[in-house]
Amino acid sequence: MTILACSQCQATLNCNVDDINACWCNELPAILPLDSTTTSCLCRDCTLTKINLFLNTLYKRPLKEQLAFAKSFHSNDNLIEHLDYEMQNSYMVFSRWFFLKRGKCCKNNCKNCPYKNI
């Protein structure tokens, strides 16, 4: 276990670089494309923010492309707050990402459902 500072906000974080399967970041889906600017670890909050910024650009694409991207994450049943849902007045409000991963509409007129206008 290595103690690092988040390269974005400087918060302290524990990195288990020696056993990446045991690291907290392994709980998050591998959504972000890694590029040459990825040089060090981010804390959980900054990682989730970066994932959500990436997803917001995806949401501007046609629904067919969004579904194609989300399909590989369909089997991920691990719900992550601030990614799959937000808590609002003691209720779990599912995100657009959650519905895209699920791949279908339940016809309950959910708040963030991407299928509403189809």
C-alpha cells in the first residue's frame, strides 16, 4: 500500500499498486480512455468526476452509440453512488448511465431514462 496525493485535488489516497486487484479503483468500471496525460492516481471523487465528464460527452452522441458503449458494462451489478445513482430525499435516483447499462426501459417514466423520447 502506497500513500499518494491525488494529482487533481491533492487529497491523500491509498494506492495498492502492488496488487491492483485489491485497490479501491478496481471497484470502478474501466470507462475512461487512458491517454498520454494519465500519469498518476486520482482520488475516488476526482475519478468519479472525470468519469461523469466523459459520460456527459457520450450522452451527446446518438442513443445507439451510447447503448453500444454501455453494453460491455451490462453485467456490472455493483452500483456506485455518484455514477449509477444519487441520493435525493432518501431515495435512490438512478442515472442515465445506469439505464444505459441496463439496456432497456421499464416503462415507469424514470427521471433520467434515456429511452423517454423513443
